[in-house]
Amino acid sequence: MGTSFWHARRVLVTGCSGFLGGAVARELVARGAEVVGLAQAPPPPGHFGPDPARVKVLNGRADNVFRLHSALAVHEISCVFHLAARDPFGEDRATPAVLQAMGMYSRRAPVVTARPFVPLGLAGRDECDDRISVARFGEVFGPGDRKPFRAVPALALGAPVRPGPARDFVFVSDAARALLLVAEAFPTDGASDYPFRSGWHLSDAQLAAAVRDASAGREPQVPDTAPPTNPLGWAPERTFGAALAEALAWYRGRADVRRAA
């Protein structure tokens, strides 16, 4: 087996204390990268796996250009995963700050972010997005998601089923792998916009039935659809049943998440 693309590379992850940011940091560590995380709050215990010392966490905001530039320059960063949470109702100040800091750093390095999946023909790139690669997902789920308003945590914690449209669910470690693939493709593809779909397309009612099946030890059902075609050779590593069972196992006994629900 050859050396990983990420071996000994120095990588900055904004939002490393968050759900997807933590998964990306763990994936990078597993591949031998030197990870520097930027976060406003300390990550919860166990967030980076069994060896948390392999992620150097810096305190700071992702919209602070000078803090970002300092992190880039001091640690000689070769790639940025910009995964700090965005305010869905406010102005996104962090993404322009990350790109400004990269411009000051004056190094041709990939900047990769994650955004919601949108139907073909409706996707559009913001004016600052011509310098940033975007990985798009439906709803990401899995261990470590502390947002009880999202569908899988809500149903796992016993919330009633809410009516809602069917959407594509992507397991968090699969989403992390997709983000790494986007960064690896940067030297040849440049900044691009990639939609990733697992094919696990469920409404809230169908997801609730799947949660009941998985909780009872039965294989949950997914509507029978043709497997989607994804970029960069990406596909889910687990079955839906295995991914859902892993997520539900994490929520059992998570009193901290239950209190937030």
C-alpha cells in the first residue's frame, strides 16, 4: 500500500469542534496529515478519536482574517477545509475572510467547503466561490451530531415525526471522505462544485420507520432507486442499515444531547 496523499501534509480545518469538521479532522489524522483546527469553543471529549493530541486546536473565529493568516503562515498550511458553521439567516463573513487570508498567504492551495445539495439547474456559485471548491450533500447524519433539530437525532431522541419532503441522507464519515476527494482533485480540476448523493432518499416518515427497524435489530428499508452517479469515484462505504445503527448507538445514553432536545 502506497503512502497516503495526505501523509505529513499540514491542513487547516475551520469549525473543527463541529460535527462535520470533527469528522474531517479524524479522517485526515487517520491518513497521516498534520491537522490544525480553528474553533471558538473547545471540542467535546473524544471528538478527535483516541489520540486527540494529533490535532492542534487554535482558538479563534473563522471570520478573523488576521487570525486565519497567522494560522496559515505559522503552520505552513497546504490545504484548508472551511467547515465553520454558517448563520443561515445572516451574512456569511467567514468565507470571504478565509479567501482573503489565503490571498495574503499567497500560496496556491485548495480551499474546500460543504454546502447543501440543490437540484440540478438551481445550483449557483456565489461571487466568492470561484476560488473555493464546494462539496454538496443532502442531510449529513451520524455519531457526533449534537443538533437535535435535525431528522436523525430528533427521531433517535423520540421526537414525533414531522411532515417533510424526501431528501438524500449521507453518513458523516462518507461526507468527510468526499471532502478529501474534492481537495485531492484540486490540482487538475481547479475550484469546482461537486454534488454527492448516497441514494438513501427518504421522507421523515420513511426515516422514522427505518429508525424503528434499526432499533429493533431489523434491516431498515430504503426506497428502491437506481444508484446515483457521483463524481470522483465516491460511493458510501457502509450500507444504510449499518450507518443508521452506528448513529443510533451513539445517541443511546447521550444525556448531554437529550438535555438539548
